[in-house]
Amino acid sequence: LRRRVLAGELEPGTPLAEVEVADEYEVARPTAKAAIENLVRERLFERSAHKTARVVRLTPADARDIYRTRHVVESEVVRTLARERRVPEGAWEANRDIAALVNASPREIIEPDMRFHRSLVDALGSERTSRLYDALASEVVFCMSQIQGAALLSTEVIAGAHDELLRLIEAGRGEEAAVLLATHIGRAREKLAERLG
């Protein structure tokens, strides 16, 4: 279910009843209920009391809040990494994977794009910071799937911003890296907010 939501196969607002999920996946109803509840906790589904769960429908304010939270975490991460002039190899690798997808479907960029950002956060070496970022990850990927599903950002723009960000970190230019990150995340945030609005 998570994969289908993040891949855009289940559109925002799509209802998902426990009985239907149990039948479709050939599992017991309590298993279906647990799966739905997990996705409600990840904020991919929403459900009020005694109502059928639905794929969350983000508002422009939701998108801005998710991206603001990303910025708070990631900007401090890039500053810290820049002070140490430490760029994780995983970030270079993820960005090479993105650059290789120039002629691919925009949705194919989501996995290496998230891997890029996650590798920076994980490079901090803080279990709590990584756990905090994990709590936000499903919502971030959900936003990315809507941005890329509508082809709002080109592969070249994403890969170019990432490359410049890594070079600034490597050069120890943390404040410039944080400003570039704010621009990079802000561009995606505003394009998504405009689409949602």
C-alpha cells in the first residue's frame, strides 16, 4: 500500500476500506487494519473516527510545513558536514544515479533523490537525527511523488543543485550550502504548493 501511494497509483482522496484491503491482499482483516493504521501514523492516510481511511490530500500549507521541517533538519546537517568538509560517497553516488535518469520517467528520480538527502542526514552519525528524519520521510517522498508525477522539476535542475551543494560542503562553505539548500527545497515546495492550491 505504501509503495502504491508513493508511486502515485493511489490518488489523494482514494478510500481504502479494511475489508477491501484484506480481500485484495488476501490477509486477515486485523492485518489490513494494522497496515492502514501504520500508514495513518506515517501521514500517508487519514481517517477520522468510524470513517474509511483515505489517501491524504495535502493542502498548500501542508506542503510548506513538510518542506519547512525538512529545511530545518537538512540545513543544519549541511552546515555541520561543511565544517568537517565531509561529503558521504553515498550522496555522490545517488546524484550520479539521478543524472543518469535524464531521459527517464520523472518518477524514477524519487528514489535516488531521497537517497541523496538521506545520505547527508545519515552522514551526521546521529541516530536521533536520522530517526527524526525517518519520521518525516514518508511525507517527503509523498510530496516528491506529486512533484515528479506532474513533472514540475527537471532531472537536470535537481542533479545540478545537488552537485553544487556537495561541492560547497566539500569546500567547507556551510552557509552558502545552507542557502543553496533553502533555494533547492524552496523551489520544490512552491511548485508543489502552487499545484495543490
